[in-house]
Amino acid sequence: DHGIAPQKQGYEYMIMVSPSQKEQADLLTGDYYNVIRKDAVAHIVYDKKTSVTGAVFFEAYQPETPETELLSASKQTFVMYRQDDNRILMSICDPDLNIPELTYTTSKESQVKEKEIRLAGKYALLEKNPAVECCPEGENTLLKVQCKEGLPIEIRLLKK
């Protein structure tokens, strides 16, 4: 019982799409994910089954102590990634359509918005992507990603 007006409380839940009987039974005892951070700045979760880390950054993110490979991120940014040995498969998205006119219908186009993601370690893009600039920063890497229309930008990175 959390009382009438809980302060600084939270909850979490997991959704399984069409789980098998075994998955349903395992859910009661399973340890499926790890919540790395859950606050007003970011929600970061690691999925143990797929080895995917998902992060939603509500505000600009730059923790005092690194929590993952992500050292910083622009506000209002979604990031999902899976690291395998020396490679990272990553998806970056701005959920805001960035349409300057807020009406039901508009002839205005979605505007490009640059998002910055800073990674621990030196990485290079495996394939060129005109929407992504990969910049070395000492022992780290800065990704400048041009997001538009709420669409994800998927990239593959190779650790140098």
C-alpha cells in the first residue's frame, strides 16, 4: 500500500507478446531485465535475453559515474543498442516530429534535429550514413545524428 499521495515512488512492468506456456511460468521466477536507471532524467533497461539496452532520455543525460557505454545523450532521445565483442548495433530516434505548426493538419514539413550521443571507447561507423557523423573525442566517441519524422536511425559501429 503506497498511501494516498505517494512521493518519489515508482513502478515497472514487463509486457510479453504471445508468451508460450513456459514463458508464462518462467515469468513468475524469471530475472529478465535489469533496470539501470529510472528517474526524471532517463529510463535505462538492459534485457538479459536479447542483450539489448534501451534508453529513453527525457532530459540531457550526463551521469557523474558512467552507468553504461553511453556517457551522455541529448534530451528527448531514444537509444537502443546491443554490443557484441567489438561491435555495436544501435538505433537512435527523436520521438518529436519537430513540426513547427501545431495544428491537426499542416503543410509544414518535419524539421531535422541533431541528437548527440557520447560513447565510452573509440568507435568507427561500419557503413557510411549521411545522417550520422562519428567524431573521435580522446578515448571516447561522439555521434551526431540528424533525426527527422520520428524515424529511427540504425547504425553499426566497430571498436577501434
